[in-house]
Amino acid sequence: MLFMAEMTVNIPSTLAPEVADEIKRKEKEYSQQLQQGGKWRHLWRVVGEYANVSIFDVANNDELHTILSGMPLFPYMQIKVTPLANHPSSIVQE
């Protein structure tokens, strides 16, 4: 199943910079492992924001929830998830 996730990150200014840097390091490692494994299919930055739009390819809602809640930045994120379906006019069918 394909899902689009729109994620906006809001790290509090009260969080120590070294703690924030370590969380970001872990987040990068986590996301790259998921990308290499094929679960996190696409990752785009939203220009001018600390946000991204991503496409996940997972078995079901529960797997996506597990992936998202496992992100080191999860406590500092707002996430909007949209399930995706093939469009009949698309020349590429997933």
C-alpha cells in the first residue's frame, strides 16, 4: 500500500543543541535504512520549511504507524497521512 506522509518538524528552542543534533543524526540513519529497504520510496524537502513530503510502500496502516512512531523526531512532528491509489490515466501503474 502506498501512503503520502506530510511531515513538519518543530524542535523546541529549549532543547539543547547537542541533543537536537543527536536526534537528527539518528533520524537520518533511520530514514536511510528504510529507504534502502524499499519502505520509504520517496523523500522530498518542502522549500522554505522544516518539512518533507514522503511516499511509503508498506503492507498496511499498522506498519506505517510503527515506522512513523519509530522516528527519532516523531515527538517533534506533525504528520498528515494520505492513502494513495493508482490513477486510471497514469501511464505508470504501481
